[in-house]
Amino acid sequence: MTNVFENFLSSAGGLLADEINFSVQFFQPIDLKKGDFFIREDEICRHIGFIVSGAVKAYATDKEGKENITCFKFENEFVTSFPEFVTQEKSKRSIRAVEDSVIYRINYPDYQQLIDRVAALNGVIKSVMEQEYNQKERYMLSYNNKSALDKYCHLLSNEPMLVQRIATQDLASYLGITQRSLTRAKGQILRPGIL
């Protein structure tokens, strides 16, 4: 499985083979079962991880205890609560496995040491953070102030993997609608002439 991570670092560009081999040593694999936490809300964000297999959801919990899912991450993506990881503060959201997952993680002290020793890795991290920002921007533009049907149609066209791999209640939370509204939108799409 290390090969998946090495291949990602290699394809990211800017890293020499010996820098990749050196960097991989700092990341330790962990197995998460569906439902296990990678990061918990209101706990210090101590790790950044690379998903080798599986999927996770990121969410904040409101006063009523309801999950408000803001994103999903899959294979070949980094996952953490970036602002709190960098500042070593309490995370404002939880990250939890929605499938059995293998994640290569690094703790903050090792991350600092690695960045100091492999300067080119800064470019990879910068790129990951830019992708994270762009994903959040697309989410806001795609799912705010739209009907349940429009949100689901956008999801089908632009993020079909979510429909295939994510549970209905999590999809509804991500779209900011009720499960009932999502079921209704799915039913409308199945009728001829909608799409």
C-alpha cells in the first residue's frame, strides 16, 4: 500500500526519488473501521493523513447534535482540519470513516521535521491546501440557495462517486436538505423528461 502513497508523491512533482523514500518513513498506516474517528471535534488536531483506501466525511455538530457534513475525501486525498493542524488547536470538525479505510498519517512534530528536511514537500502541501480551498468554494457555489432537485442533479453530474458510495442520510446532510427531500428529488429524476 505504500506504493500508492509513493506514486502520489511522485505524481505531485518536485520531489526526487530519495526525498519520496525519506518522506514515506514519517507516515504510519492506521486501519479505520467504518464509523471510527480520524479527528474529533473539540480535540487538538494532531495528524494529517493520506487516504490509501476507503472514504471519510468531515462534519461539525450543531447544538442539537445534528451532523452538518461539509465534505467527503476518498483514495489519493489528504485529510485533516488544516487550519487547526497548522496552529495545533482544537478541531472545529470531526473526520470519520464512512467505509473501512487505510490512512497513512503523520503527527505534527514529525510533519515539522519533515518539512524542514524536504523543502520540496512544501509545494505538495500548498497544492493540497489550494485544492481544499477550491473544493470548499465549489461546494458553496454549487449547493447554496438551490432546490433539492437542483442540488441532486448537480451532484449526479459533478460528483457521481458520492451517489455510489455515500449513505443517503450523509448525502442529505452534505446537500443541506432532509432525507425526505433527497428521496423526493431522486424520484423526480427517475420520471421521464426531468434531465
